[in-house]
Amino acid sequence: MTFDEILALLPSCPGYSALPIILPNPAFRYLSAGSEDFVGPSLQKRADASSAAAPDILVISASGAVGKTTLARELAFQKKAPLWDLAEDDAVGAHSVIGCLTKYYQQGNYAAAFGAGTMFMVIDALDEGRLKVNEAGFAAFLKDVAAQLPGKKGTCKAVLLGRTHVAEAAWLTLVDAGVNADILTIEPFSELQAAKYVDLRVARVGGPGATMAKSHTAKYREARDVIFGELRSAFTGPASGMLEDANAFLGYAPVLDAVATLLAKEANFATLIGDLQGGASGQTTSIGLLAKIVERILVREQDEKVDKNVRPAMAATAASHGWSNWAGLYAENEQCSRLLARILGTATPPAMVGLPGPLLAAYEERLSSFVPEHPFLRDGSKPANVVFESYLYAKALVNDVGGFRLQVESKMADQGHKPSRLLADFYQLLLGERSVGIQPAHICILHDALQAGEGPSNHLRLAIEGLDPEDGGNTKSVASCEFQYLDQEREIWSWSLESDLEPSGEFWFRRYLRDAAITVPCTVALGEGGKEFEVGPAVQVRCSKLRIPASNLVVGGTTRLRTAEGDPAVVLEALAVDSAVATRPRVHQITLSVAWPGAERFPWTDFQMACGVEAKNTDMHEAYRRFKRIVLTLRSHSKGSLARYRGKIEHQRVLQGPMGQALLNKLKADGILRLEGSFYHWVAEKAGELVGTSWHDLKMGIASEQLKTYLTDFLANLKTETAA
């Protein structure tokens, strides 16, 4: 659907003059103007949406930074509808709709417009609204929207906008409640839309390039199209999971924002074209070329500010002190440090080159006037767009630019921060060939960033594979971490890293955790104090210590079940637990099983897991653990099968010595595992015949008598072979 088709679907509201708001504020208001550089996106109806053509509630979803808020504001402006911004309002829940309407409108004067079908409300920032309340409160709010807004059948009375996961959950909640709700996804811009978007942004940003775009239009368009062509030719695969093709990358608004900033500030289009044509950038990936665009802006800022501003004013003083390192002033890392300082609200770092005292004072005075106007900033202290923000944060995380690594880590952990998949893209680029020594905190940051890139047809899967907590709880070790984007059963992107683990280390997931398998000899933390945490579907955690500062767990939540994951259950195992959960977890559709000392007590009583085979410190217990670890290392592969790369299965963190190796050999010899090329495959029929146990059984801690007999025979043969 086009933007105009969406407009035609919605009622035309009376507007402020006919239905004024009492004390308009950022939380609830009419828009007096639209955006001058707005380009209406196309929207795609979800394949799994089956509601009628004229929904009562319309939900619009998109990945992070795609332009939901811009669309919300333009819809509200074009249709003269009130905009309710949940990011600016108090927490919502049951009766919030009536409370909102009676608070902002004269008593009852809105009812006639809604009842006649000539009124609807735009509700933006579902994500922020969800963060402020628990799941039950948010579900009550959504049902309240459907039930309490008066309406005429066949007309839309509310448009809700949010990121993919929250918007999807909202839609499913409404559908489950019997509401006639539909869901649309914002599509990347087409090539024509992208060109129009850049042209309008260039005019808005202003600068020498914006001026030249009017007087030398043909050369400007040539430069714009060369950039598009280079980005397209550099696209060699998904920069991340959402961007499966070059059209999606070129249609992503933040990428176009960076292109527009480059063009708007460019004083010589011919030079820019020459630098970019023929792969002169030296980059062979789209994200690499995007980084070069960002870096070119930084180089241009250095040239312009130092050569045209700083040097003329300081030349005489510099000469008197014998100083001439102008090229070292305001270079890339210094700019990034100063920009980070303003964004993070900390003290400005000193100049990154040695300057004599008189020069330093003059230099800082000059900087104070033009750093706030940097192209990467908005209002002097906020990132101008998510591309520049992600680049700066990635520089701090990977290279500790300006010494801001810890502060950026803290920023990423803040619930108010909106993750962007571009952070992971830039992090991967700056990391280069390095893939080891990644801190657990960074794995969690990357996880949140990549989840922000999930779309309606793909999702992220995380695997963290370290030593079993019973094997390595008191020593330093290494965990293999793998991120995958899956489109149903098809892997479309993957990234493998290694994380150094200390026994006191911690993987802390603060937002939500789903589609994850984690085995580590350290701590895994879920959620934050006083807040609800959503876990599942398809989560398996086994760790030395499970820390749950969250006030409660929502298991499964309101979400679609991933067909690529054969078992949606949530299983949490730990040698020790520190939990603040005081009420029974709320479980949706799937199974929750837990195993740790004290799991028999409330609130975990109903979820206590089967104990497997024998007590600890026996050969049978060790054999069962080895068997379980080998099998559960397998993942959904294709057509419902379970398989894994042989290097993962054969690694010593899985086998843990001769017993594990001997057991793997037996599983191969008996046909329970089949090695084909580089992958081990689970042969379910043979497993059923010989051990009477499925992958799901093992995940749930269930051991059949047949499996116990199988392992008893294995141990007897192993003892005989060892003695011989």
C-alpha cells in the first residue's frame, strides 16, 4: 500500500478548530505542520494477517530507525487527528483511554466525532509505553483502546505504531481479544523514493552542497547517483539480517540521512565523484562504504575548521612557539571524542595533540563555537541521526575512543536507549579480523542491537557455548558466541565471536531474551530491578549462577512462535540462583522448566524440571551430561532437521575429554548421529529405536530407561577398553 492509500483508508478528522484540546502538550496534541522533507513510504500487509480490509485498529510496525515517528506525525497532520505519544505520557493501563480523552477534551465533546466514524487517534511509541508497565497492564491498555474508543463499524478508530516485536505483540493481543485489527510493515524506500528523500534532506540540512544543488543540479544529481551506485555495487550480502538486498540497504532512511549530510556539506561535487567512482573508496561492503561516507564528513570538517578557522587565527602564535602540527588538530578520533563528550553529557576531553598553553586556550575557544554545530549533532548535544550515533558508539566500544567505553556501555544498558542494528554493523566493521576477547557485556549489547534489526519474516538466534558450569566454574575459559538471522528455516546471515569468561563474569540481558541457547560457567542475568522481564520462546540457559533482578518473568509473551526452532520451551538451569521474583511467572502458550537448588519452592514449584538420571559425582551422571551436551548442541537446520557444524560438536568445551570423545564415536557408530560433509545430523528414528529419547526430552531433563541402559552399556564397554 502507498502512503496515499493509507490516508484514504483513514477518516478525515474535525481537527483542532472543531475539537480543541485543553492544554495541548507533547504527550497529546494536534500537529500544526507536516515535515517539509517527508517522503511517504510504502507499507506491506503481513502475510499472516487475515483481518478485513477496513480494520477498527491499524498497527504499523518497522525495525529500529525506519521512520515510525515521522510517519505517525505526518498521518496525524494530514488527517487532522490527535497524536498520543506514549513516550511523553505517564504509564498506561486499564481506563487510560477514557482518562486521556477526559483529560484533554471538553467533557464528552469527542464522542460524537468518534461515533460518526469521522475521528481516529494516532498512538505512537508503543515501545516506550510497554517499558513503563508490566505485560498485563499493557494488554489492558490495548484492549481499552479497542473497547473504549467510540467508533463506527468499518472505520478505523486508532493507528498504533511501534518496533517489530512490540507492534507484533500488540496486534496479536488485539486479535486474540476478538478485535478487527490489521498490521502493516513499513517497507524500505524504492530508488525513486530514496532519491527524493535525499534531495529534500539536502535542502533542509543546508550548506555549500545544498546551494550548488540548485545552481548545478545536473552535477549534484550525478554525485548523488554515483553514491547510490557505489553503495549498490559494494553490497555483497546482508550488512545485517534485515538488509537482504541492495535495494533494502539503499532504501533505509538512516543510510540516506548520512548520504544527504555528505552531499549538503560538499563544496566540490566533481572531486567527490572522482573519489568515489571505480571503487576508489577501497571498500567492498556496503557498511564499509557507509563508514567511508561518515569518515569523509569528519575529514571535511577537519579541513574546513582547521584550515579556514583555526590556523589563520593561531598561525602567528604557533610560529612564535615553533609549533606546526596542524594536520594533528581536530582529526577523526579527536572529533569523535568531543562529540561523544557532548552526547554523553560529560566534560569535554582535551585536545588530542600537544599544544603550548597559549595555543591550547585559543584552540579551545575556537572549538566552543563550532563543535556544537557539527553535522553529527542536533541541538548541540544529540546525535543528528542513528548512523552517526552508531558509528560514534561503536568507536567507543571497540577502540575506547576518548576513554568513553564504560560510559557508552552504561548508555547501552539504559532502558531509555533505543538499540539500532547499525551499531552491530559498525562494531563488526571496526573489529575487522578480530573475533576473540569480546567482553560478555558487548555480546549483550550486540544482541540488543541485532534484535532491533528483526523484521516480520526474519528473527535473530543466539548461541553462547562455553564450558558446562560443572566443568569450568572456577577457571578462566572461552565461550563461542554465534549470532544468526533466520528467515524461517533459512540462515541469511551469521557472525561468530569468542568471549573471554571469568568465573565472576556475567551475561546480563536487560530487555528480553528469545531464540537463545546459552551454556556458560559464569552468571547469566535476566532483567532489571522492579521491572518485568520477557523470556522465550525457544530459550535454553545453563549457567553457574542465574541472577534474576526482575520482579517477575513473562514466559513466551505475546509473540509468533518461530518455526525454525523446533521446541519453543524455556528451560533455565543453574547451580545457584539469586532471584527477586516473588510471584508466579506468567507463561503463554509454551512450557517453562527450571532446575536449581530450591526450585521446589514457590514461585517455581509448578515448573521444577525432571532431574535426569543419577546423583552428581557418578559415572552415569557424567555420561548423561556428555550425551545431553552433544545432542543439545544441535540446532534446527532445514526442513525440521537438527544439525550442527562438526567443529562445534567436536570441540573440547562440548566433549570434555576421553569420555565425551568415546560417546561421540559411539553415537556415530550406532547411527544416532550421521556425519555428512561438515555437519552432524540427528537421526530421530535411530535415536527413538536405541535410546528412546528425543531432543526435546533431553532439553526438558527427561531420561528414558532405554537411555539409562544405553549409557550403562557404554560405561561398561568404556571401562573394559580403558583397562585393556
